[in-house]
Amino acid sequence: MIKVDCRTDRDWLQAALAALRYDGLCVVEGVLAGDMLVEIRKAMYRARDAIHAEAGADRLRAAGELGVLRIMLRFEPIFFRLLELPQLQAIVDATVSDTAVLHLQNGFILPSFESGAAPKVFQNSFHRDFPRYLNGYLASVNALFAIDAFSPSNGATYVVPGSHQQAEPPPAGHVTRSQVAVTCDAGSMLVFDSTLWHAAGTNTSGRDRLAINHQFTRSWIKQQIDYVRALGEEVILRQPPRTQQLLGYYTRVVTSLDEYYRPEERRLYRKGQG
């Protein structure tokens, strides 16, 4: 597994892209500083409480998810800042183009369990986040931020290097032999091809393990969350233009003749979507 440090390696982006192409993943170290990690950690727990209050713990439990936080942007503005990080934008631009959109931003507060007691759910079963093979065409990429350091004991993500861009899933035996736990410091960004087979590990550390996953797709792929509607136009327009693009503000679908016949600079979509 290739690791590059964006603080000291001037060619980190080229090295990361090469690893992404050949192994399906790369760890970029030093993306988030300590003070921002402290802020994010606190904000994730506040967002969790707000989500539980709105959706109800019973509904979340019935969904079969383990500590997943959706639409955190609606509750805590600090999560917009992740979309402004130059390292993240550089990866997105070089893979799924500068007109890509945010498919999802999900927080994870992975609880600790006694050995063997963790429930079996989708996220800790091997899966692909983009379950389609498009003849090698890269349509989706993930950027998973380690808010806490990742280790085998706290539920580090397991990956199967080289399993990306394959028409068929890898045999179970190959997964067992080839799976690797991604270990990294807090503040690192795990970048991976969304067709890579991966799974959350089991947290037996005695404390929560926090992470935030982003998935970015080509602009013509429908988002999992309609962030423009979920957050509201007023909130979207307070963000930098690039963040507006990532949130899908310029990939909206026309709903009336008035919207269709607007001058080009006022349209709901932009030309040349990648």
C-alpha cells in the first residue's frame, strides 16, 4: 500500500494517482491539522445527536447501519470546509474531472464491541461503493478521512488491493488471502477507486473510531443525496463556487420552460460536464 505525505512530497499527487491506477488506493498523509481534527470530532457528535433527534434511533437501528451520519452538512457547517481542501480537490479534478459532484458525505462513529460481538452489517461486509463495471472507465472515487488514527484494533478499513475495475467480484479465497488493513495517522486521507472491494474492520479498542467518507462521481450520475434540496439554495449560495459545483448546484434538472430558456449564465447546469 502506497503512502504519500502532501506536506513534504512535491510530487504527492502524481504518486497518489499512480497508486490509485495500479492498486486502486493510496493514503495521503498530513491533510488535516490537529486543531481541525478536534473541531470535527466535536461536530460529529453534535451532528449524531441532531440526526438521532430528527430521524429517531429506532429508524436508524432498523436501517442496519452502524454509526453512520448522513447529511452532516445540514447540522454543522465545518463539514463544508472539507470540500474546500486543495488536496481533495486536486484528487477529484485529476480523476473524475473538475465538474464532478459529491455523491455522498457520510460520517462514521464506529463503536467498540467485545471481540466477536459486533453485528454483521453492510459496511463491515466486503463491497464496492460503485457497484458497476464500465469497461475500465473511472466514474467514481472516494476520499475517506481518518479523524482518528486507523489501526486493526479500532476498525481500520480493510481493502483488497488490485480488486478495482473488475467485471466480477474477487473469489472469497482471494479476499481472505489478500485483504489488508489500512493503517494511518489521524488527518490522513484514504483515496480509492470506488470499484475497489473494501470493508470496515471490527472495533475492539474500547473507544469510538471516527472517519468521514466522501464519494465523488462524474456529474451525469445521480447523487445519493440531493444536496441542493436537502440544504436549501440560500445555504448553497453562501459557499464558494467550487463547493457549489461539488454539491450539485450546476447539475440540476430543469423543471419549467422559464428555467429551460434562461440565458446560459443563469442555467441550472453547465456545459462540458465530465
